[in-house]
Amino acid sequence: MPAPLPARLRLVVFDLDGTLVDSSQDLCTAINRMLAALAPGAAPLSHPQVRSFVGDGARALVGRSLEAAGVAADVDPALPVFLEAYRGCLLDSTRFYPGVLDALDALRPLPLAVLTNKPGDLSRDLLAGLGAADRFARIVGGGDAPRKPDPGGLRALMAECGAAPAETVLCGDSAIDVATGRAAGAFVVGVDCGFGSAGFAQAPPDLRLPSVAGLPAALRLAAR
């Protein structure tokens, strides 16, 4: 049964890729540059293929891409090749989804944070490059905290911001985010604009929205 909307809010935490930003084309570019470096002549992967691999962090993305491309390379040496390629195209086409910046402005009286499985340094560079890093009290990525769906990163953010689970919202685009929020006791909002919303059929969030743009209006209902 879905949890009730929080009667009092102290913290809103967002996933990054597929929730706040559409980074899939740049990730696809980086994956194909990695494949070209490791296996010259290998056929590039399509955008929809790479998009379907996003969500569990860079290591999982690389492993799935190598397998899909039929490239016999280990993930450990391939990962730094991908990360170097990705740094080179981090902001080529990545943009916020429509309405996200307005939504963040509307939520600004609350502490906002990002919790993502994307490497933390790349996450902070991406948001800084989009001119939005200062909108978040904390930007926590892979390597900074246990990888989602482990709730450790979310629990640490709640402790740092003085927010109880019942005062916390986690907004994401996949079943991984739902599992993370459930494990930490937070209210979970799922958005359909991203990469993994098909997983909501088996792991439904407490509230489902088309995108982050509708979040401020939905959360204001809790204060009435």
C-alpha cells in the first residue's frame, strides 16, 4: 500500500540520470568511444541499447555494454577508458528535463540533495556545468556512499539534514530508487520521464508523476 504524503517535509533527495537530466546521448557517445578504443571495428551500440543499461552505475553500464557489443574485455581495465571518454563529452547534449529548474526553484525553501550511482566527481561536474550545483545541499554519487539500493547514502543525508524518514522524499526514475527509499523509510516519488520506469510495474512508488516538474504541486498537497 502506498505511504501517505508526508505531513511535514525536511528533505527532498533526487536521483540524477533519468530524473533531473537526460544524459543518455552523452553516455552513449562515451560507451561507443570506449568500444572503438578497446575493439577497433566493433559495431557501435544504439542509443536505446545504452539507455536501457543506465541506472546501476558506471561499472554496470560498462559491463552490460561490453557484453552487448560482444567485446571480450574485462570491466576493470575498460572502466577508466569509459570514464575518460565520458569526461570528454559530459555536457555535449545533457540537459535538464523540461520544468526541472522551475521545480527546484519552487522547492528551494527545503534542503535539496542528489543521490546517484553515477561517480560523485562526474555528478558534481555535470551539475556545476549546468549551473545548478549550488541548488543542492549535497551531491552524493558512486564512491561517496554505498551504491543504491543500499540505503546508507540516503540515511546519511537524512542524518546530516536532521530529517526523519517520514519527513524525507526520494524522487527517482527506477525500481532501484524505490528499493532505496523503502529501505530507508522515505516517501518515494517515481517519475516516468527517465530510463527505468518500466520497473515501477513490479516496484511501484508511493506517488508516480510524469516528471519532476509536477513535484512541487504534489508535495504542497501534504501541507494543506
